[in-house]
Amino acid sequence: MAYLQPTTLTCPTCQFSAQIKVVVGIGPGSNRGDIPYERYKSAPPFTEGENGQLLCLHDGTVVWTNTAARKAPE
């Protein structure tokens, strides 16, 4: 697990913009070349939606969705 530099998210509807902290990592059974997961560390000032989504606090537009780790293509 590692923290990336803060990421700026901008709502495509209302242009509200703020930074979030992102964590990346891979699971214990991972192999060289596997694609790591990306998750937000804390939601504010955005609100949390379902399935790892962050929503704009002004209009509810999805501005981030967590991504799962994936195995490297063979």
C-alpha cells in the first residue's frame, strides 16, 4: 500500500474542484506486472456513494470510482 500525491477532482457539471488522497496497492497473491487497486482515503469534501464512488456535494455527480486490482495480461 502506498499513498500517491493528492489528486484534484473536478465535477464535470458544476466545476467544483477539491483534492483527495489516493491509496494504491496490490494483494498478497499478486505477481509481477499486476495492476494495483486505487482507492480514496477520505471522502471530504465529497460525499460517499455506493460501490466506492465519490459524489459532488453540490449536484451528486460521480467524480471518482475506486478501481480493483487486476492480474497482468498473459
